[in-house]
Amino acid sequence: MQQIATVFGGAGFIGRYVVQRLARQGWQIRVATHDPAGARTLQTSGRVGQIVALRADVTDEAAVARAVEGATLVVNLVGILAEKRPGGFQAIQAEGAGRVARLSRAAGVARLVHLSAIGADPGSESLYAKSKGEGEAAVFAGFPSATILRPSVLFGAEDKFFNMFAGLARLLPVMPVLCGDTRFQPVWVGDVADAVMAAASRDDVAGRIYELGGPRAMSFRDILRYILEVTGRKRPLFEVPMKLAQFQARMAEKLPGKPFTQDQLLLLQRDNVVSEGALTLESLGIVPRPIEAEVPGYLARFRLGGGRRE
């Protein structure tokens, strides 16, 4: 009998890579999303009828129950970087995570893989990190044998990190630096997807947490310098004072899409690197890919003469 995998958030940045890998291994895949129409392009990643999109929000008890019924594997990739309305982090990343875990166990699902984030901490000042930490606790309470993956900042052709700052470098006369000493350990989205697949198949991952980072930790300032280097942009770095950054965050929260928030500023003040002694990509048999292998290729469009008008 063909095995069924339900992927919550399967139409997102990480989800597309996970779905492609599941399809290559022959899984029947349900892409559970709030926007099924937007997920239909994924169907070309598999055979006819192999990938099905269905409407299922992690805040909806009945929809989640339908999505996990009969599944062997459930992967929860759902997360948000900013709240559309107050309470969004709690509803999606804490309560929603617990709901997926609880209903997956009730449905007899064999394996659950949950995507969290480095820095997840129920005691954090950041609502994002706090909800991620509470979500982890809820996952283990509802499905004790779940595997939790905590990636650092992700890079890949469709990312909203390296691409965003390369776009800013193209437009601005200076490169603003917020919390320049904060360290990140950028991890390739394909390696994170491979970690999901390893967690879905290995017998030694039950009840464990893995922290996923690339081969090199870099300060935020050095990441920006690297982006300027690979895009051929000469921009002076402007160190933004904290009071000005706090003002900018308050103002940005009022803009459509909330491009920058006070909660994100809190996150920027804490290192986002793999903890000493943590289980890692290498623990799953994955050699992490460096930024040099991927980033220059997809940032080429931001270079002078790279296909965009100046």
C-alpha cells in the first residue's frame, strides 16, 4: 500500500524542497495549506495524482484532523515571521503546533517531523521565539516520539534574507547595519529538506531535537559585506544606533506586510547559531553546504548588468 505524507506548509519556501524529495521517493503527498490554489504548481514535481493540495489551517481542529487521517508521516513546516493580528504567534506556532501533534498521534501517524527554530525558548522576550519554544513543548506533549528541527537563517534561490539585502544594496546609497555583531549560521534550504527526510526514515531520531546550521558562523555585518562583494556593490556600512532602530521598527510595523517589527529587532540582538553539544546536520549524515556554493549564483541578477535595469 502506498504511504501517505501530509506536509503542513508544503507550499512554502522549505515545503517545496520537502515535497520534491518525498515525490522522488514515491510518497503520496497531501500539501496542507491555507491556499490550495497557490500549491498547485507543486503537482508537476510528481506523477499525475501523486501530489494533492488541500485546505487545512493549523488553527482549524477539523481541517487538521482530516489532513492527517490515514497518513504515515506528518511534517509541520508552518511558521510566521510577523503577526497579522495580535496573538498570531501563539495561535499558529504554539497552539497550532500542538494541535497537529495531538491529532497526528490520535490518527495513528507513525512519524512526526516538526520545524522549529534556533533560539526557541518559552522564556524569551521575543514573542516569535517564545511561541516556538511553547510549540516544541506542545509537540512533545502531544507526540512524544516527534523529531524537532531547529534551523538557523535559511539561504536558497527563493530566500527572503540574502535576496532582500541584495535588493537593498541595489537601491540604497549605504548599507544599514542593525546589531552587526550578532552571529548567524546560514543553512541551505536543501540541507534542511534533507534533514526532514532523514528524520522521516531513521529509527534513532525519535524524541530528539536537532539544530541545523551551515559550516560557518558569520556576524550580521560580515554577511552584509559578503552580499556586497558577490553583487559587486560598493556601499559604506552604516551602523544604525539602537534608538533609531527601535523607532524604525515601530514605524515599519504600521506599513503593509510589516517589513520590520520590534519583535524581529529583539531576535536580531541574540546569536542564531548551533549550540555547543547539540545534535546537528552531521548527526543526520548530512554535510552542510556553504553559502559560497549557492548564493553567488542566485544573487547574480543584482549585479551591474545582471539582467536588471539600473
